[in-house]
Amino acid sequence: MIHSIIENVRSWFRKLGNGANKESSPEEAAAPATKEKGEIAGGQRRISESRESDLERRKSRSRRRPRRRGPRKEETPLPEREAYRPEPFIALEEPWDPSEFQVPEEEGKTRFHDLDLPNEIMHGIYDLGFQYCTPIQSAILPQAIQGADAAGKAQTGTGKSAVFLITILAHLLTKPSPEKRRRGTPRALILAPTRELVLQIEKDARALAKYTPVKIVSVFGGMDYEKQKRSLTSGLVDVVMATPGRLLDFLRQGDIHLGNLEILIIDEADRMLDMGFIPDVQRIIRSTPPKANRQTMLFSATLTPEVTRFASQWTRDPVMVEIEPEHVAADTVEQIIYITTTEEKFALLYNIITLQKLDRVIVFGNRRDLTRKLTEKFRDYGISCALLSGEVDQKKRIRTLEDFRAGKIRVLVATDVAARGLHVDAVSHVINYNLPLDPEDYVHRIGRTGRAGASGISISFASEDDAFQIPAIEKFLGTELHCIHPEDEWLVLPPKPEGVRARPQIPRSSQGVGNDRRLPPGARSSSKRNANFKKSGSTRR
């Protein structure tokens, strides 16, 4: 039955492709643009008419005060006030020898050695194990480190973060800092749509800047404002990475100044547009120098006409690079789709994780209630897991990601809030409990594995409801996905382990998670599944 659904939808897509091939414009589908509510107030406030009289009154009062006797306390000279820059890094007892980093030349590949980067950056690259540039890095970096603007179409996992981070670090290390720089005046700014992405970019930046004196600060909503303010104003900050909303808060309060910004990075511009952040981004950009006086780099998973228009407004003669999504997913990630029924999904999920002894897995669900129920079911079976969705508060999300990276959590159950900007090393498997409605979300999900050239496996479950999404995903990827039936024994859910406390029974849901009416091992029948396949004339392979 499910096979026939997939084939029918595939044939419909083929007929559609042979037609006019006219696609609706993203501009037509986009929601009406949000009207701007005003611009950031710039400069000083106007002096009121009564201010002069106020000053006169203060002067007269000061004349009546008796003079102090004794020496006045000397003010701290200005150079000492400016000396808040982080202390220079203490040199290692055995300085790093660049000759340790040897990478052979290979035709068609660009080495980081070929970019003439400072040794401090090369040391960080060496520690991270990078040898050759990814396609987007080799296309943009040679010109970007010379000061050129750039606009790139690239998914996460292509190495785009390293493009702008290496560009920023090379600029900061080779161009001297202005002598008189105020606190809260960063030289580089990175804007990202979500807190998770900001934190990941900060983690990558600190790894690359490990052997440099560059000071990095991140600001985002959901955390203590005053604590972030102290990070911004306690000294001279070089790089700030932020979400648009929180950065606007600091701009309105006068705690950050962007008038002398040298480099501006806008990451995931398409998602900024989807989340309604573009008006905020425009206000932020208006507080920076003109584009002729700054270097700007913009990255987006898709280059819609609207994103392209913003790129032309915010950049000057940018280097344009497009990395197609099929080159992101298909080359490094093995993609498998198991045809199953809704009721059998959790048994299949549990057996895949336990029988294959997977220890770092991300499971994606389409809805919050589904991910909550999946988390409860995993805990019922004694599997360490955690939930990552929009309803989880920020501090807990950060702690969850740290525990997952440290291996304390075996399974991370997430909604699409974690699909972009979530970078965790050594994720061997990504499992789609349901297929996403948007093909791009499928690419973002499976991009959590197989990163930076490593291999990974993506497993998706296709029930009667999910089958309709497969042809659209195949069209987006430009390849046909491999749909197979799982082994019969994988569809049998074993009894709960002894010593695990049972939870109250959860009513059955449309996603098949709450099916607690289990039969003893070996007694579970597949009558419903077999009946469905008999109707369509399909047989199990």
C-alpha cells in the first residue's frame, strides 16, 4: 500500500515536471513584509531650551561651595583607562612548529597552507584536524581574506562557518586595532537567527582563535542581560556574535556601538526572513558604517529573490558561490527509508538503537507532543535521552547539548528547532521518526551527521502519512531514495527491562507513540500491516 502511494506520487511529480515547470515565486508565497517601526536613534539627544539655565544654576551652586583643602585625587590617565585589553597570552614553553603541519598537494583541492594565514590561525586549524578546504572555503576564502564581500548559498555542514571565522581572525591579526577604542565597540559582528546557532559559532570561533588574543563575546535572548552586558563592557571586545533581538536591546541601551564596525556577517539569511527578523537586521545594519567602509558576508541555505535583493543592498560586488544541497547530503550520508506502519514505528526505532548499539543518535519528530512522548517511552525502556524543542528553556537546552556532546545522553529527541545550527561531533545516525513537510528541513536534519567529510547514516520511517513527502524530497535532492522493508524481528517491541519504573499509560496518538498495548515477545502479529499490503498487492521483500 505504502509503495503504491509513493509510486503514484512519483508519477504525478514526473507528469508535473514534463509540464510547464512553472514554480510559484517565493515572493508570492512570502508573507507581507513587516512594516518597520522606526530606526535606531543615533547621535546625542537634542539639548532642551532649559538646559542652559540648568547649567547656570549648577555653576552658581558650585561657586558657593568651599574649596577643598589638601591635594586633589589625581584622575586615572586615559591610556590606563583604555588598558582593559585581555592580558597577552603566555607563550608556550615549547612554541608550536608550523612544520609539524604537513599536508601534501592534491589536484583540485586547496590546502589551508595555500592561503598564507597567520601561524596562530594555522595552529588552531591543525588542532581541529582540517587539511583541505571544502568547496565553499576554497571558492570564497582566497578573496575574502583580501577584503572582498561574499554571498553564499550553502547548507550547514559545508564549512561556511569557518569561511567567515577565518576571514575575521585573519583581518584582526593583520590589521592593527584603532588606538582609541571604546568599550563595547566590536570590530566584527556575526548575526545568527537562533541561540543554538550563536552558541555553536562561538564554540567554533574559540577553537580557531585558541592561540590568538582575540576576545569573543556572544549575546542572545533567554539569558541574564546584566551578565552579558558585563561581558561586553568589561574590556575591549573584538568579535560579537548575537541574535538580532538581543543585540537591538544592547543598541537601545547604548551598551554596544557599531559605528566603527569593520566586518559584518549575516548567517542563515533565509531563516532570518522566515522568522521575521529582517526589520531588526535592517535597523542593526543602519547603525553600522556604509557598506563601502565595511566588509560584509551573507550566507543562506536558499537564494530566493528576496534574499538576493538583500544581498545586493548590504554587500558590494560580492563573490557569489552556490553549493547545491544534493552535494551536501548524498555524498557523505547514507540515506535509508524503512516502510512501516504508524503503530510499528517505536518498536523499529527502539530495536535499531539497541540492536546496533548506537550511542549518539538524534531522533527528529514533527511536533512537540510527539517528541515529549518519545522521550517518555525511551525512559520507560531505560535509555538515557533528553528533549530539545522550543518549549525547553534556554539554560536547560545548553546543559542538554553539553551532556549530549559529553556522551552522558545516548539519544537526543528534537524538533526542527535543532535541525539548523546544531553541531555535535561523532553523531553516527540521524533518525526521522516522521518525514518533514518541507524538503529543505529533511536536508537540514540529515546534515547533523556526516559533517566535514565524515560518513553518517540517515534513517527515515515512512508510514501511510509520510509516503506523500518522499517524491518531493527526491525532487529536491535530485535522486531517488532507497525504500525498503525492515526485518520482521525489528518490529517486535520487547518487554520493559526489570527495575525500570513504569509510567502511566499514554493514550494512543496519531503518531503511534502511545501504543502501550503490547503482546509478549513473538506474539505480536503483523496482521494490520499485512492486510494493508495485500490490498495494494505488495509483498514483503
